[in-house]
Amino acid sequence: MSCLRTLYGPLLSLDFSHVEKNTLCEPFDQKLIAGFFLTGVATLFASIFIIAPYGRFGEMTKLFKVPGKFGWIVQESMSWIFFLFTFIKYSDTLLHGSHTTRNLLTAVMYLTHYFHRSLVYPLFRAHSISGQSFYTFLSAVLFCAVNGYQNAKWLIYSQNEPTFHSTIIMVVGFSIWLFGFYFNYKSDQTLIDLRNNNKDKTQKYFVPTGGLYNYVSSANYLSEIIEWIGFAIATNHCASIMFAFWTASNLIPRAVSIHNWYLEKFPGKIPKHRKAVIPYIL
């Protein structure tokens, strides 16, 4: 089902009570996906001018901070909790029919990322995670909950009969996702090793090198964007496309801010050819 067709009614009429009946999705889900798109656009423009106060920029806020690991585990867990709950609720539909393989693959991709992100990474890999403002934490909780629900529910609305062509596209998308997931893991490990292996415990941030860091300052962001683009290609439904859009809208402006931060904090140590997040371009 065309994602543009789904968004057409409520966005062009600017009336969220209007629903394009031919999209086959329930009115609530169409309104939700349209709102998700609009907030993604707003996030893109806001991120250009405002740096979200978490991570290395967490010191910028004077608001109440949520402890790093606690906040990370709670917010990221909302993604797999809402996805799994929705998937199980509609399992009679999702696990019977011509799209069973795609739906199971979608669940494996989504849950693998978020089980790792919410539990493995904070509990067993990262020794510390910076705190974040309470506002940022609440925003992340809401985003993850809505995103988890949407990515399970919209599998129901993309039930076109599978073909050889669509199967090839699914395999290509999964391959891109796997590439992104692998390099996201490796990029995170590079940052973890830099901090663990450095004898100067008073220094918190260092210039990463190797792998995708030879080309961009935020290799972890680049690989995550690649990951969710692959996911969108493999699953081919509106929620996954909006998720890929949201990821890029949020991470690209932040990567530019981080690149500029590196240039300021480590003058002369950043290779001139290195970009922020897109090799040789941005």
C-alpha cells in the first residue's frame, strides 16, 4: 500500500477527522501515522537549531536529569514491549497467510535491534551512559512506544500478494539492515574501547578512528540510518518508511553538531576529508 496515499487525506485537507477510506487502514492508525510524519518534519527543523540535551550535550540543560542507564533501558524497552504486545495481539492474522515469512523476519529484525539496544548495550557493554533531561526522556518514551506499536500493526495493512520481485526486495532490504546492524555494533564498540583503554580516566571523549569512522565522525549514526533504511525496504510498509525518515531527521542534524564539537574540542586531529554522517557529502 502506498505510504503517500495513506498520508494524502489527513495531510492535504489538514483535517484529521478525514480519512481516506481506500487505504484500508483503521482511522486511528492513519491519523497516528500522519501525526508521526508531521512530528518527524518538526524534529528535523528543530534539530537544526536546537541540540537535544543528552549525551555529550547533556550538561547544557539545567532541568532535572534522568539517570543515564535507567532512562536508556526504560525508553528503549518501550519499542520492543509495544511491538511484541501488538504482534501477539494480532498474531492470528500476522502468522497465517502469504506474508508469514515477512512478518516473522520483521519481528526478528526489530526485536534483535531493540533487545540489544535496551538490555545488552546498557547492562553488559556500556560502562556508563550520560543522563538526560526529563523532557528528552519523556519524548523518547513516547516515540519508542508509538513506533513499536506502528511497526507491528502496519504489517496487517501491507498484504499485497508476494511475488518473486517482492521477495528479492525483501532479501536486499534484510541484507542492508544486517550491514547497518553489524557496523552499528562495531561503531559503538570503538567508542567503548576508546574510553576503556585510555589511561586518562578524567577524559570522557576521544576521537574515534577505524571502520566507518575513517569517513564520518558519527559512524554509529550512519550505520543506524542504514539499518532502518534496510528495514523499510524489507518490510515495505508505511510505518517502517516513517521510522527511517524519523531516524534520519533526528540523527543527521545531531551528527553535524557532534562533528563541529569534535572540530572545536580536538583542533587539527580531525582528518580534512572526514564528514559528519554521509561520506564525502555531509
